[in-house]
Amino acid sequence: MTLQEFFNLLSDNPFFVLAYFILIPVAALIAGVLGKGEGHLSPWTYFYAVLIYLVCVPGIFSITLNAYLFLFENRPVLSTNIYTQILPIISMVVTLFLIRKNTILDYIPGFDKLSGLLMLIFVVLSLMWVLDKTRIFVVAFTHMPFYLVILIFVGLLVVFRFGMSRFTKS
């Protein structure tokens, strides 16, 4: 089964996708009501961590997939799949908003790793996009100064290193 076939299967049977991405924000809302003012305490932080990972992994994948499809494949916006490309992002944003209303996200175990991973993915996609669009091997034949290419590359590597340090920070 290819990834496209999997996405087609999810689109043909949207009940499970909708249930998954609706139940997680609802669970965050219920936890926010039940644990009002106690979100920084141990059982709630671990419950929130599970909810965040359940919603952020597909959400980050969806953001990455959208960036790839729009930047590299030049896919039109109107061909975006609602169930696999938009719903995970909306569910992630709503869940994080609801959790953030009850606790500070720095108290959630592993949340800094997710933000570091997102930064890392963003930098790698940016670097790939810059390399794809500038065609580094053609720099010798264009009027773009080589030092500018090196500065862009070094800047992206610094941001990549920062994202990697946030991802691996214990």
C-alpha cells in the first residue's frame, strides 16, 4: 500500500478520521473542565502530553506534507484533501489552545522536543527548497554572488543546529 492509497482509504472512510480528530480536542476540553487550575500537576501533565503527541504527530506530518506538496510538487490549493491535510492541523491548533488555557506548555513533558522537531523539519524543507530553486550548480553561470549563497546556507545551518539542539535537549 502506498501513501496515496492510504490517504484515499482515509478519504473514502472519513468516520474514523473525524472521530479521531474530534475526540482529542473534546478530551482536552473535558480535562480542562475537570482539572481547572490543576493543569500543572503530575497526572494532568502526563494526560496532556499523551493528547499533545496524539494530535501533534499527525498535525506536524500534515504541515510537512502540505509544505512539500505546495513547494515542490506545485499542487494547487483547491486539490487539498480536507481529511488528511487540513483537519489534523485544525485539531492540533484547537487542542493546543485548549490545553494552554489550563496549563503552561513548558510543564508538559516532551513538548519542547515537538517544537524542536517542527523547527528542524522547517529548516530542512527550507534548505531543500532553496537548493531546488537556486540550482546551486548553476551559481557559477549566474550573476548571484557566491558569498550570498554561502551566507544563506550558513544561516539555514545555524537555524538547523538550533532546532536540533532543542529537539535533543533533555
